[in-house]
Amino acid sequence: MRASTGPTSTPSRSMKKDRLPVRWFLLFWVVIIALFVYAAYTYSQRLQEQTLSTLQAQTEAQMADLRADYEKQFTELNQQVAALQSKVDSFNELLTFTKDNANNKTDNSNKLYTQLNEVKSQLNELQKKMDLLK
């Protein structure tokens, strides 16, 4: 019975030799798959960085536009307030002059006072708008 062990050892060597190319083949595919996974990961990271930088640039551009619009509105409101302030000052001067020269027969001071109150209310509204913009 021991003599029969000799021929059986030969097929086991051939089986080991047959498994060696299969192992190399499987190892090759595992390495290829790992390389593809790594490439996909690096590509997704690069794509994420590009997306973030593009989004940041767009956000900065929108913020600059908003800032410019805010400053434009603020200067317009300042100009309107200055114009109304000059009107209020001129009405005050006119009202003072009218009060000094008014007699009991004329009622111009009441009209001027009403106009002055309207202008002051408009000035207060513009002040509130400016405060909201700040």
C-alpha cells in the first residue's frame, strides 16, 4: 500500500502548480479593483473641491452685488433726507417770518404749519427706512 503513495503525490504537485496562476489572476483583479476605488475616491474629492470653490466664488459675487445695492439705496435715502431737511428749514424760516408779520385777519401760519408737519412726517419715515437699512 505504500507503493501507491508515489503516484498520488504527483497529482498534488500539479494541482499546486495549477492554483498558482489562479492566485496571481485573483491578486491582479484585487489590485485593479483597489486602484479603481482609489481613483474614484480621488476624483470625487477633486470634484467636491471644484464645486466648493465655484460655490464660494458665486456667493462672494452675490454678496458684492448686495453690498453695492445696499450702498446705492443708502446714498439715495441720504439725498432724500437732505432734500427734505432743506425743505423743512425753509418752511421753518417762512413760518417764523409769517408769524412775525401775521395779523389777526390772515390764517397763513396754520397752512404753513400743516405743510411743515407733513414734511416732518415724511422726514421721519425716511429716517426709519435708513435705520432699517443700517
